[in-house]
Amino acid sequence: MSSISHDRAVRELEAGRTIFEYADELNVEVPTSCQRNGKCHECVVEIRKGMAALSPPNDAESFLRGDFRLACQAEVISAEQDIEFAALRRRPKILTTSPAKQGFELDSAVRAQDGKVFYEDEEIGTYRGHLFGLAIDLGTTTVAMELIDLESGQGVHTCSFENPQRFGGSDIMHRISFDGADGSGELQRAVAAAINREIMQFCRDLEFSRHEIYEITIAANTTMRDILFKVDVQSVGQRPYKSLIENQAAAG
């Protein structure tokens, strides 16, 4: 009897079920926000073995290439061969702790006073008990996030996960090519949805409202930054390899 597996978790394979259904059985976390109807494009998985045992890609999967499928759309049509899949996500793992110490202090632009929240001198909201900021390192391979208490300057929660844009290629040039050929913003939607999911997980873990996050700082290379902010990245892949933002700044 053939099987379906994810890492070391294995189940007996039956035709007529989707990869998403098997992911549920194998306790594999696969993101979705559309009730598994193929509209959100978030449940991308990599098929490492047994692609021929799955239904052909449909219109909802037209943006995907190679070994990537939507878990909600890929249905097992043959139980005659093993299937192995991988979700595009990694759980948090801190590899090393920096020995560096903060050598100076900065005053936050966000402050609470008399039950109100101010950004510099502008009132921006009502104080609800927290003033949080979010630091995001948006890498080509991995995304790292840290929630910062703006009142104390201390980090209070962290996470990291695999950049879900991998279906568009493993390096910058492939992402640029994919974004230009596809032209529908799939890479932007994938990473924005992943960041928003982690923000909501922070809110659940620490029991606060996302409206208590008042500042976000994002560090990224030119391509990752421009994709996130929906800026055309084709100029980054062509001489003189400058982004539209850089060209506009140079032009005044």
C-alpha cells in the first residue's frame, strides 16, 4: 500500500482526498484564509515525490511552477505511488544570541500621555495598555520578526519562518523574473499574508490588540522591499540594477 508523508509523519494513501486533508491528519500547519477554495493562494506546498499521483493543476494554480501546488486543490487521483510533500514554513529557531550590548538610548517617537497615544506631537489613538513596535527582517530565504515594547525598549516576542515566496524561485533573479512574468502580485500577497498571520499569533499569545502596534520597521534587500510595497522590480534585474525608488530619488 502506498503512503503520503511530511517529514517523518506518514499516512496510508487513498485516492479522492486533497493534500490539505492529509496535512490535517499529519498535524502539518498549512496557512489559508479562504476556506480552502483556492482563492487566497496561501496554502502552497512543495511536492517532493509523487506529482503524477495528483490531479493536474487547475486555473487557481496557474501562478505556480515546477513542484509547487496549492494543498487545497491538489487531489490524490492514484494510490499506486508514494507522495511526499513539504509545507513552506519553519518553526522559530534561534541559532545564536548576539553578545552585543546597547550602547545608547533613543527616545521613541510614540508615547502615551493622559490616556492618549501620540506620534511625536500628533494624537494617533487611545492608550489601551501597551505601546508596541514591530521589527521585521525580510530575507530572501527567512523572515524574522520581533515585537518590541516601546515603553521599555525591550523585545517581548520573536518568531521566524521560511519566506513563502519560494515558489517564485530560490534567489533574487528568479523572484524578479517570476514577478514580471506573472504580474499579478502573488509574491507580495504571499509574504504579506504570512507577516499578518504572525502578527495575529503574537496578539493571541500575549493577549493584546493589533491596534496596539504603532510602529513597524522593515529591513530587506532592494528586491524584497520593493515586492512587499508593490513596486515594479524589473529595473533591479537590468543594468544599472537600480530600483524605481532609487531612480526617482536620484531624479529629485
